[in-house]
Amino acid sequence: MLRPFLIIGVGGSGGKTLRGLRHALELRLQKAGWTGGLPTAWQMLHIDTPVSQDGTDYVYPFLPPENYLGLVSSGASYETVYGSVVHGGRIAADVEADVRRQLPDASRVPVTVAKGAGQFRAVGRTVVLSKLGDVSAAARNAINRMTDANALGQLETLGEFLGAKPRAGVTPSPTVIVASSVAGGSGAGQYLDVIETVKEVAKSEDWAYNFFSLLFAPDVFDQVKGSAGIPSNALAAITETMSGFWTRDPSASTMELFRARGLQPSYGGARDRVGAAYPFIVGRQNSKVAFANQSEVYSAVSTSVSAWMTDDKVQGDLDEYAITNWTANVGANVLADNTRLMSQLDQTPPFSSIGFGRVTLGRERFLDYAGERFARSVVDQMLYAHMETDKLFKERTQTEWIEHRASQVIEGFIKESGLDEEREESNDVIDALRATTQLDALADELRNALLTKTSDRASLDKTGGLSASDWADRLLVFYSSNVGRYLEQDRGNRGVKLREWINTQPGVIIAAVERSIAQRGLAVTVELLSRLSRTVKAASDQLLNEAEQHRGWERRLSGLVNESLASAPNVDSIRPDNDALADAIDRAVQGFEWQSEASLRDSASQLLTEVRADFLEPLREMLAQSLDALRGHVKERTRADGRENDYDFWPERGSSTVPRKYEPAPNERLLVEHTAYPAEFDRLVLASSLESKTDNAMLDIMEQVLLGTPGDVEVESAEPWHLLDYRRTWVPSVTASIGERATDARRPKFAFANEPSDYVTRAKNWMLRPGTAFEAYIREDIRGYFDEDALGANEYKQRKDRFREQLQAALGSSEPLVKLNPSLLSEVHGKALGDGIRTVFSSIPFAVGTDLYDITKSVLAAQGLWDENVSPGWFKDAKVDSVEIFAMLGFPYQPIVMDSIMAPIAKSWMVESNSPESRAAFWKWKRARLLRESAPASPEVFDAMVRGWFAAKTLSLLAVQGNDAIRGPKIEIWDVARKRNAAFPHPLLHPDIALSNDFVGVVMESLTVALALCNADGSLAPLHAYHQLLDLGGTDRQLAPVLNDWIRNGVMPASAAHPQPERAGAAGDSWAVRKAAVLAFLADEKRHFETDVVEQDSVTSVYTYPVSWEIRGTVVKAIDDLVNCVSEMREERSGV
């Protein structure tokens, strides 16, 4: 079964990664034929500082609003954010100063946090600390949705659809991935606290100890303008991540920051740490490929993570790698770590790296290309069809062309609309409203009644007749008394017809308008509607005249009846069977029909008035506005969400070139080159139409894309395929009765898609209809592509050869996306480039015994990747159009071997370290934690180094070689092994000239920059001074051999000077004297440290305190440890 995923993007880079991932997943699932959307068990959460999502330079759409958590409100200031962290009594008084010290001074930060952290990661951390409760709530909601039973059921259904193994009663654990940059302000300052908050929410779950993080290295941002703060942000983020990776028990102030927000994280266990269990560095390049810019990196990562999420085999293999890589493969006998920044007994280096490669048919990319080409074609058609043959307006102006095109087709458009009523021979509306059959029946009924009711034999004269005047009176009296009843029935029948017309006619009009838009464009259609409106008004006026004409005829009925009767041979006695009487009765019936027709025309006139005012005009106005809006969206520089408008770079209808954005990434190898897309598109267009020429076929399909394929209901939406959205039904007020008005009348509501991207979606839905040429091509899988029976021998060979070439290239380009320093890799870890790289494959869909299986095996074997016991398991029956490759470092490494991280930092430090001002700017608001939690050493190593400082000071092994006003003091320590001084970084990582009472703190903070200097130097030499501190620090229960030998024996290592006697006694003294001297010196050091550093004036700003104040507890304990160890020294006795 597929796994639930929680993907969290922190900061701008994290958000862009999520945007690319969502797009990649939608394409992957859409191409596979899944119509259920993204499963709920795949949750995405973007957390960033700004009020709303930013990153308009990235091509893919922003996430839905519910997936974004902005950490500050509109108009918020940093001062407000800072105050919400430290004020209000939330922070315990005993750690309040420590909390303040970690956060930038609110009185000095000018950053408008509503827009971001301003490339200051300490500002970014302050922001997230103020909203840990919101982060917790968002994470809890996402986790609840992800693990809901219905969500898991939906995910299982998707897994079965994609060919994943059934879960067999076991629900797989969720995978959590946090993506962020280490180089910016928001993400780099926030991702550690976000991870800890999410872990706190899920602390009862075993999977809370197995988070992955994807961290974008500073080289990803090489081409970003105004990126001066990137290297120093990265340095602080990396070192804090290192410290957290080795920390099981955060400081009291860190715990208080969480507690104050209602969170209760737990620490102290063997698996506890601050940050992710598996941090992966993602750079811009490896030894084979380099991405052009950060967007390419995000898209490559997104595509590969989408494969991770949709392939259960990849999920299992990556989990196995992570567990193995960070445990079994890291023991001291397997992986050396000569940085000595951690304990090799139970700790590992913190960072791995991952790379991606793929061999693919590229059908998702083609789907995007074809969708944009169709969309561009139909949008251009709607906007510019009237001027297609005269784009420069050499023959006519634009207005003239619109009027000319409208004049050519207006008569046909009027007929199509079902509103042709103006001309004498055209009666679309009254013919539709007339209940002809019922009217004829009523006329016959009236005719019979006139004869039978007026011809009673008893009332006739003796000859069986009546005079003309008597007949006239009788007929007219009966007519007058009874015609109203017949007219009422006629109105009822007409009302039925009227309702039928109202129900069906809007669809007829809309269909005509849609066809016109598809064929002639919006501008001409708007003009046609304007002309139709005028025609309808004329017809309405004409119908009123006709109604009055029919009433005039009816008013002459008495004379007409008398005239008919006067034609009888004997007007004094006209028998019932006389033709004159029949003519007179017909005249009376005709009077009824004239009244009916008059009423019919009244209704029709009123109806047309309302059609014009309440239907045609609103429709025309809406389309005119939509034309302006669509034209504006095509031409505007940015989209509504702020992203760059790339419409001009969408492929045009007849284009034979492919826009640059469809070029594959450097690590993506296509079996069908992207340059072939135009030809493939044209081939599929011809296969999808009955037209034999490409241009004609394209026009045919463009109309289908807009209007739907006749008789085709296989579209993604359950709704009928419409170009116009008829959102609210029109109900006119007209009724069949003159003077009466409907009480439920309402105006219609229309909508029209005026965003070009809407037509991309429409085009994709059209292409993916089952059983069509486009759908078969887009959903073709690799096995089908290599179907030998369907291919000629030459084509089959060409495809096999290309697969071999592209697989070889993809394997090479898939190596981890980090540039390693080979000399440092060897010196630090005893490894060479490529050692132990672990490769994971997605399902390879070739069966044993096939040509493609053998080709794949031979390529993998040639690369040293084939293992007879493992590799056959990579092959699996699967409907896939790509083989995804994940390559990971064989071992986690220290960051100093990674040029992707350290080279930009070292370069920046070399430039910025030359003056106090530039050093201050380099480190300003970058470090976001107290020193012991930000230094790149495990807590045990850090503490040992601090003990080593005071041991070295006791033994007079420290020296200050100069203290110029620009670069500050150069501090050195005697290197026992190398028999010379080893220097700490010079200048130190300190904005001012460090004072002597602050040396220990400043030197320990400068361990951070020593990492960068190692990279610049290509060796571990910049760490040698710290190694001496470590050697001299011993343990908290045992002195280092050098100090122990001096006290006991008065012996220093060869070539090392003797300590100053006032610190440690003299060589000629007894060991007890030396012991007493050392204890006295350490007591004095502690007293001075407490006076000069620990005891700070509460009125003084915490930001002016010495650096060493931050580690006051560590320093005091270090001195106490040394005192205890020295105090417990006893005269040696033989142990045997």
C-alpha cells in the first residue's frame, strides 16, 4: 500500500518545492487516469513568514489557501512579534534573559516582517517562536486528516489503481518530509522549530523519530541578486542543525519557548534530537550535471518526490536506506570522522545528500505542452479570429473587420438563435408559442357550438330557417357570451408552450453563441449579439402592431358576419344548412382566432422585450467584459496571483518550435526528445479529426475543445461540457395572460472563463477522454512503447538503443546533488568520491527474458550496480512511463566536505572578515540560538573543549600573537602532536575586538567559521586548535594526560614550554605543590569569570553581555569538573 505523506515546506524554497510537487503529482495521477484528485492522506503544509504566499518568480500555481500558514498578520511589526514571545509573563523569569539573548533586539530591527524575514534567520526564528501554537494546530489538523480512516481507504484505492501491493491488514506509517533552504531568512531560521513542533504533536507515534528533511544548499542560490546574507545564514543554519542533530536534551530556555506556547516536547531518549532524523542536503550540482537556477532544482526535487509518493517500492527502499545509512554504515570501523566534532561511539555525521535521475517518455511534459498549445490556439481564436488574415490591419481597421465579419453571418446567426421574427416570413417565436393543435380543436369546438346552439329547430320559422338579422344576432350574442371561455383555454395552452420555450430557448441561444465564439471569436459574437438585440427589439415592436391589427379585424366581426349572411339567396329565411350561414360561422370562429393571435403576439412581444433586456443584453455585456478581461490577462505582465505571465511563450497553433521551459532538466533523459513534440502533436491532431489537412483538423479540434465533442460524455467533470456557464436560470415575468406577471421572475446569471489557464485545464480534459488518440499517446507506458509486435524492426532497434544511452546518462546524472571536496572527503572520512553510493530504483517494468530486461541489466552491471541477490527485485509489472533513480551518499558526512555548502560560505568569510564592520554585517542576526546549541559540536565535545580551554590556560599553552585594531587578537594553542602553535580562526567570529575575559566564548563561537576555513584550506588544519582543546579537556571525571602528567610528574610534552609557576607550579615542585597551584588558579579563574561574565547588571541590555555569558553554566561546570578531578588526585600506588 502507498504511504500517507505529510510534506511541509518552510520558507520560500519550501513553498516552491510544494508547488512543484503538487503540479507533478496532479500530472502524474491525471496521466495515469486517476480522477479522484490528490488523496487526503497526502497532506501539504507551507509555513512562511509573509501574510500570503510569495515566490511569484516560480512558474507553478500557488497552493490552495488552506495549505498555507502565514505567521504574521498584515501590518505586524517585528517589535510586536518579539513582544509576543518575551512579554506577557509567559516566559519563566529565570530564563527570560537567555530567551531575549537569542532573539534580535526589537529596538534595532527595521524588517517589515509581513513581507518576510529580510534574510535574517534569527528574525525568522523569532517569528515562528511567536506562532508555535498555530504551527502545532496546523500540523495536528494535517495529521488528523492524513490518518483518518476514510483518507487511508482512499489512499488504498489509489494504491491499487497504481499497482501498489495491498496492505495485508497493516497500515503503513506516514512519511514526513520537511523542505527548506538553509540559506534564507524565514525557512533557514524556522525549519528546526517547525520540525520539533510537529514531532511534539506526533510524539506518541514511532514515525515521529523518522522525519526526512530536504535542505537546499547555498549554491542553489548562486544566481540570486542581493544574496549577500545567504552564506552567513547558511553557516548559522548548518551549525545549529549539527548541534541539534547531536542534542538529546535542549537547554532550559529552549524548552521554555515551547512550554510558553502550550507545547510539551519530550527529550532524553536515545532517538531524541533537535531536527530531522535524516537530513539531506540538495545542492545545485554534482560532478556530472549542474542546474541552471533554483527553479530547476525545485522542479527536479518535486518530480522525484512525486515518484517517491506514488511508488510503494521506492518508499520501502528509501526507508531501508535511511535506517541502514544512519546506523549500520557509520560505526568507527566503517566511517572515520576526523573532525572529532561528535562522539563516534553513538553519534553519526549529520548530513547525507540525494540525487535524482529519470528515464522517461516525458508524457507529463507533453501533456503540459499540448495543453498550452491547444489553450493558446483557442484563446487566440476567441480574441483574434476576425483579423486572422490581416493581423497588421492593412486592409481594414479592427472595427471594420468586426463589422464585416458580423455582416457576413448575421442572418445565419439570427436563425441559429431561434429568434428570427422580424421578417414577414419568419415567425420563430410565435410559431413556438402557438398551441396549434389545441387551437384548431378549440376552433372546431366553437364552430360546432355556434351551429348547434343557435339552430334549435323549435326556434326556427315554419320553413326551418331564420332571417339574416336573426342569425346575426344569435351568432354574435353566442360568440360574445362564450368566446372568453375558449380564449381562456387557449391562453392555458399557450402558457404550456411558453414554459417549454422558456425552458429550452436559452439553451438554443447559448449554443448559437458558443458556436459563434468558437468559430468567429468573441469580438464578432459581441457584435452579432448587439445586432440580434436590435433585431429582437424591432420584432417586438412589430408584433405589437400585428396584435393591434388582429384586434382591429376582430372589431369588424359584426359587419363581416352580416356580410356573409347577406350573400344568401333568401335573406328572410336562411336554413341551417345554407352556405351563407356556414360562412358566417367561419367568420365568428375567425374572430376567435384573431383574438388568439393578438394575444399571442402580445405575449411574444413582451417575451422578446424581456429576452432582449434580461437575457441578450446581459449576455452581451458579460461577453464584452470577458473579452476585455481575457485580452487583458493575455497581455498583462503578471497574473492575478502575481506570478509572471508567460502566455506569450505558450506554443502557438502552427508553431514548430518548443518553448525553452519544456526542455528536460539536466538529470532527466527523454526517450522521445522534447523537440519532437510539435510533430507528435500534429500527428495526433490528424488522428483525432476526420479532416485530412492539419490546419482544418486543428480548427475542428479547437471547436471540440471549446464546445465538447458531439455525443461524447467521457469528460472529467460530471457537468455537461459548456463554454458559457449558465449559472442562474432565466425566468421572465411574461405570462400567457396580458396584464399578468409571474411572481418568480429572475434575471439570468452568466459566467465565462477569462483566464487562459482555464483553457489549459479544458484542453487536458479533452485530450484525456478515454479511447482517443491523445489519451492513448499520453497514457502510453514504457512496456507499450517497446512493444516489438507493434513496431518495425528498425524502429524497435532505434528505441532500444536510445533507452540504453539514456539509462546510462540518467545513472550518471543521478549522483547525489552535492559537490564534494575529494581531498577533505579523504582526510575527514577516509572515503573517495562515489564510495558506497546507494541507488534506489522505481519499478522497472520489464519482464525477465525480454530485450529491455537484458539491456537494463547490462547497463547496471557496467555501472557496478547489479547484484544478483537484490537487483531482480527492482523489476516489477507496472504501468509507468518512467524509471526513477534515487542516488544517495553511502554514508552521512560532515558538511565541511561539501563544497555546495561550505565553498560559498568560505568565499564570503574571506571577503567579509577583514573589518569589524563587515564581520558585524556578516553575522548580524544570523545565529538564532545560544552558543552551546549553535556551535557545530555535540554537547559532550563542546563541554570537553571548554574544559580544554581552562586546562590549556592552566598549562600556559595559550598565547595571543598580536591584537591589531582591525583583525583583533590572534589566539593560538600549543599543538602537542605537531610541536608548534595551532591558531584559532583569525580574525575571530566577533564584530568587535574580543576582550580577554570573553575569549572562551568568542573562540567557541569561532568554531563555526573554522568549518568554512577547513573548506577554504582543503584540510582539517583550522580545526587543529580545537582538537587540542578537546585533547586537553579530558572527561568530566578524568583529567587529560597532559595536565595529569604535569601535576603528578612535572613533565610537559616534548618541546612544550613549562606552565607559569603561579598557575601550575614548577617542575621542581612536589606534585602536591603543583596540585595546590592548579586548584588555586582554577578557583581564581572561576571567581573572575563569575565577577566579569556571570554577574551582569540587570539594567544593562542583554545584547551587550559577553558571548561567554551564554555558556556561563558550561564554563562554571567545566572549571568545577577540573577542580574535582584535580582535588581527587592521590599519590600514585602500584596497582600490582
